[in-house]
Amino acid sequence: KESSVSLYSLGGMAVLSGLMSAILLAIINVAAANAADEISATRFLFLFAIAIAIYVLAQKSLMASSTTLVETILNNLRQRLTNKIRQAELLPLEGIGRARIYAGVSTEIQTISQATQPLIIACQAAFLVSFSLVYLAWLSLTALVLMLSLTVVGLSIHFQKVREMSAHLKESFVRDNRFFEA
């Protein structure tokens, strides 16, 4: 709604980029299995080059489209907020100061802008992992089950550590507040 960039084309580029990464893995595995055959090696080199080219084009398109989309949305948001600030009652704004409000809005919007590229890359990586899991299942269901089991164990350890760290941070904030209140 906020931009001329289609979310479907953006999602399509993320899917294509992730799929091409998984296809590259498959090409490398099959080529390694057929390394002795020179005719197959040439064919796999050609397939690898095509897959790399498609991956690079999809990745460039994904980054350009996502940047355009995010910056258009944020620019429209910035303009709406600025207009609302201009139309607001003067007395409440006088206490804060218009310059301070504009600076705050600009800083927050810039933070959002900087956070979007890692989110887009994470989305593309999620597709890569998904397609890689499908490829791994095709190669060996046992390997897939083992990998998923180890992932679950690793994630449970990670989330346990995050909970412990959150509890420590919460306690630290409580102690800081007591210190500053005293």
C-alpha cells in the first residue's frame, strides 16, 4: 500500500535466492560424486555458473527492491508524522521542543531503516534452510532426523541461556533502580 514494490515480487526473490543456494549445494554434491567423468564435470560447471548467475541476480534484486520498499514506507511515515507534529497544539509541544521531536522521529526511523536489511537477509536465510532441509531429506532421512534432533537440543540450550541471561538482566535493573533511588 505504501510502495510501488510488490511484496509478492519481494517474497519471490527471497524464495528464488534461497532455492538457488540449495540448488548450488545439490550441484556441488552431484558433481563431486561424478568427478571422474570429464563430460559430466563440464556440464556441472555450466549448471553451477547458471545457478550462481541466477542467485546473484535474485540477491541483487531482493536487496534493491527491499531497500526501495522500506525507504518509501519510512519516507511516507516520516512525512505523516511531521505533518501531525506541525498540526499539533503548540502548548504541549513547546515543553518538549519541536527540534527535539523531529530529531527523535528521524533517529527512530533511521534505526528502523538500518534494521530492515538484516531482517530481509534472515528471511532469505530461512528459505535457504528450508530448501536445504528438503534436499537433506531427499539425500537421507536419517541425516535429516539427526540434524533436526541436534538442532532442537541446541535451540533448547540456547533458549535456556537466554532465560538465565534475562533473569540476570532483570535483577541488574532492579539493583540499579535501588541504587539510584537511594
